[in-house]
Amino acid sequence: MLFAWTFAWTAAADTLGAEEKPPRQSTSSYIGMGMATGTPSGDVRAAIQPQLHTLSVPNGVLATKVEASDLFSLPTPMEIRRVLRIGIQASLGESIYAPWLAYTVEELRYAIGRERVRILWLDDNSLLLGVQSRQLDFVLSDPDTVLRMQRGDVMETLASFKPNEAGRAEDGQAGVLFMKRQTVQASPSAPGEVPIEFARGKSMAATAPDKLAAWLAPAAALVRHGIRLEQIHANTTFYGEDEEAVLRAVLDGEERIGMLPSCSLERMQAAGKVHIARDLTILGAAHNDRLACVHSTATYPGWSFSTLPTTDPALKKSMNALLYSMSNASYGGEWTLPALNRAVFDMFYELKIGPYADLASWSFERFMRENAEGLALSILATFIVISYVVSLSVLVRRKTKELREALEARDLIEAEAAQSRAHIANLERTGIVGQMSTIIAHELKQPLSAIMNYANGLHRRTKAGKFDQESFNWALEEIVSEADRASEIVNRVRAYAKHDYPPRKVTDLADVISNAITTFRRSRQTRAEIVVRVSRHSMAEVDAWEIELAVLNLLKNAADAVSGVFHPQIEVALEPLDAKTWALTVADNGPYLSDEQLALFFKPLQTTKGAKGLGLGLSIIANIAERHAGRITVERNGARGVKFTFTLPRIPDPEEKLEDVMLPPQLAVYEGEDKTRGENPPKALPLGEQKN
């Protein structure tokens, strides 16, 4: 038993290196227990603990001479009393930043004490084993290695390496794809450059498949451009840690494309082994980022100095202070605050490695486990769809039968409807003829009455021997005017029957209202005083004859309404409601009307004139208003009489001011006529003038 414990300890100590063997403690033991580590429990842990196989110190680190003047001591928050075990990814020692690695190791030993720092140069597997078995306190590695170590315990990054060529730690490294300079098709978006897709199907050279900048980053860039990872791996030859071998393979024509970490070409150019601009062509050269070296891929964080979550916080704080104080450009960079690892996770996802390794392989069990809920929903949805289709097919058959019966019924109804339409057409034609008759009867009465009045006047004067050339000429002109008016009424009614409405024209409503008042005063004698408030240049696009007819009918109705009142008065006004609407009002001071009487005003064949009225005047006016995109309303004019309001579209003057338009219109007054004053009515005052 004693031989077994002694052998286990000896083997473990040999793997740590001669300068890193733990000091042997002389402590009493029971039957040999505790002889190896000093305590029986320590011997048990050492026996079952996995052994870490350390590697020799990398050549790049051995070749770096660290000046004693560059080392310094820094007061730490706590006194370190035990040996710190620091595992370093051995492959980092062969990179161009090996001098910084050597400087970091020497500074840790100098600041903490060589006897209290144990450096273990490990490969990736041993590094992972050391983390999982808790044999390491700190780990110095590439960021992708740290992330792939995270299984149960999350590694905590204390600091990230920022090379001199990078503006920040997040841009600490990248990969470059290059080829021997020759005539190739340039990128259309960047003349003089070769797109990264040119590597498709070409033979490639790289150092090792586990290097972030030398292989993983270029592979992710190629995958991002649609090249499969399996094809990339099959076309790549790996030349080990010798970066110059990769360059020679490309320059000698053995391989078409080379992959190296960023800044490696610049180092070899400085050594005189290649001239980048003369000898090489860079594929997909990146621009506008914070890495000064030529590169083709996205940038990734520099090396990570990490620890386990179980490490003493005071120890982590001391180590942070020591790392952040290291800054020496002659060795290649400095330690800074931890960089974000988002770019590394994106690379893992694109390559389907690390935490996304399960995405690279398909298994029925994993597929069922990950998609169980979706599959259940799909099955349910499929069952619902099948049930719906079956029920829909039954419903379609039923509805098809019903539709066939409905079509037969529709054909019968259409035949009956055709007969009904023919009957209705006959009735409509009969109605149009009747409407034409009533309109002619209503509108022709006034001009015919005027013609008869003038003819009787001439006849009486002729019998009495009172021949006056001027009066006769005036009367004959009025007869001709009224005859023309009667002819126009007939023509308009015929046009309405054919739905052939005359075009509207821009007209001054002041002239239209003046003509209507003049016609009214010539054709009818009334005692009513007519007060007119209309301004000149009141423009609207109307059918002047229809508006004149409407105003004339409203004046006639007003005259009938005030025929028996004291001091009868009719008021005509034209005012703008707003910039686009005229309001033409005709008001009287006739007798009071009830709500029932007002409601009958616009109903055809309803009249308040008894046997003398046909009940068509206001209906005709309402139709005229509709044809002019307006309307007519009626309301009480205060305590007595009614007021009709006729709205019309207004044409504003481009140079007018709305506040000027809204001013009260000009006033004109027409005195009432007495039947005893003779046959010829006095001449009207022009609109816009006020009678004194």
C-alpha cells in the first residue's frame, strides 16, 4: 500500500516539471498514509485525481529574453500564501505574440514569487481536464477555448489581451486568406480586390484545425459566403505550427489559397521572406475596422486570462491589479478589461461547434425531443384539416344541390323581372310625359299671363285712340321677351325629358338675381317692398336660366305670402357661408306657419295656395339645387314669415381676402307697386346702389 501511494505521488510530481514540484511536508502518518501530500485525505485526492500531462516550454517563449528592468513589483490586496496553478494553452507560445506570453509569465513569477507560481503548458484536452478537476486556478488561452470549456461552471474572464496593432481587445485577432499574385477577376464593388468567394473549390493551406485566427475564423468567413464546412476541410492541408510552411506552399504553387492569423504576413515581410503588395493577393480584404494588420475575416477578441467561479474574490482582485498594470509595447501589447465574446459565439453558430455542436448532426431522438410540442400541434392541425375537408366536401355537395335549385329559381325570377322592367319602362315614359305636362303648365302660366297683359293693354290703348310709339315699342319688346322665355321653358323641359342638361358657366350671381327681380316686377304687380343685399362680382358656375327660374319662383311665393299683411316686405340676400359656398336667401314677413305647414313645402302636389296652386314650384327649385350640388331649406323668419336658403358652390377670386368677402353685401331697395299706378311698372334700381 505504501508503495502504491508513493508511486502515485511521484508520477503526479513528475508531470509538473522539475521546477514546479510541490514541497514535501514531513508529517506523521498512520501505516504510510500522508507520506505523499502530508495528510491522508490529500493522498486520497491525489490518487483519484486525473493527471495533467504538461508540455515543454514553447520555443517562441524560450527565444524571448525578458529584461529585468521591465519587471516590477505591485502591492496586492492580499498576501498569497499558497502555490497558484496557472494553465497556459501551449499553442499560444508559437504565435507572433509569444514575447508577450513570456513577459506575462516572468512578471507573474517576479511579482508573486517564483516559488508560489506554477506554470503548466497544456494542450486543449489537458486544459479542459485541469478546469473540470479544479487543478487550475487560472487559465490563459484563446477565447474560443475558454467558451468551449464551459460545461457546468462558467469561466470568468479577468482580462483580455490587446495587441499593439488593435484599437481594442475585441479586435485582437483575425484571419487572412491570401494567394499568389496573379491576374484574377476583381470584385465589382471593390476594384483591385478579389472576393472571398474565389476560394470556392480551391486547394488551401493552414497550420492546424484548432486555431482560432489561423483556421476557425477563415472557415467561418467562407461558410458565411455559402461554402460548406465539409468542403473547406476536404480542400485544406494542415502544415502544423510552421506558418512559413503555409506561405511557401502558396508561393511555390502547391496550394492556391493560404490561411494565417492576422499580422503573421507583416511579421514575415519585416523578416524579408515575402512582400505582401508584390507577391500576394488578399481575398476579401477587410476595411474600416480597428485592426491594423491585413485580414479577411471578422475580428475576434485577443487571448483571455480566466479563472474559475470558486476562486477567492480577493485573489481575483489581486490578479486583476497585476494584469492591468502590465503594459509594455516592446513585447507586443497589454492586458485590458474583458472583451465581449459575441463574435466568438457567432463563429460557433456558423461552424456548428462548441455550444452549437448539436446543430451539426441530426438524430431522430433529438429531433423528437426538440420538436415534440410542434409535432403534436402539427398532428392536431392535420386532424383538424382532414375533418374540415371531409365536412366541407359534404357541405359542398349539399350547397351545390341548393345552388342548382336557386339558379333555376333565379332564371324564373329574371324572366318575370324582364317583364316587370318592360312594364316599368312604359310607366316611366308615361310619368315623364305627365311631369313635362305639369312643369309646362306651371312655368308657362307666368310668361303667357304677361303676354296677355301686354296685348290687352295695347288693345285698350288702340280702342281709346291713345297711340304712343314709345309705349307700343316697349310693350311689343316685352311680348317678344316673354314669348322667348316661354319657348326656352319648353326647350328646357324637353331637354330634361332626354336627360340632356345644358352646361354650366361661370356667371355673376348679381346679374342673375337682378334679371329675376326685373322679370318678377314686370310680370306681377305687388305692394311688397323688395330689399336686396347682393354684391357685384359674386361668381359661381351655374346654369343662369335655372337659377333665375328658382329665384323668380321664390319671389312669387313670397309675394303671395305677403299679399294681405301690413307693410309687406320681401328680402333677397346673397352671402358667403365660407370660401367655397354661397347662401342665397329669400325671406318674407308673411303670416306665421306651423311645423306641419313647413313640412309640406317640398312635397310634390302639396300647396298652400288652395285651388290656385299646383304644388310643383318648390319641388322644381329643389331639383335645381341638387343639379347644382347644393340644397334648399326653409325655416321661420323670426316671428312672421319664412326664409328659404339656397346653397350654391362658390368660385373664389384668387386675389380675394376672406375677411373682405365676409363683409355685409351692398344694399338695394325696390319700392312696392300700386295697382292704381298704371300698367307700366317703374324701372328697377341697379344692384349695389342704395336708395336714399
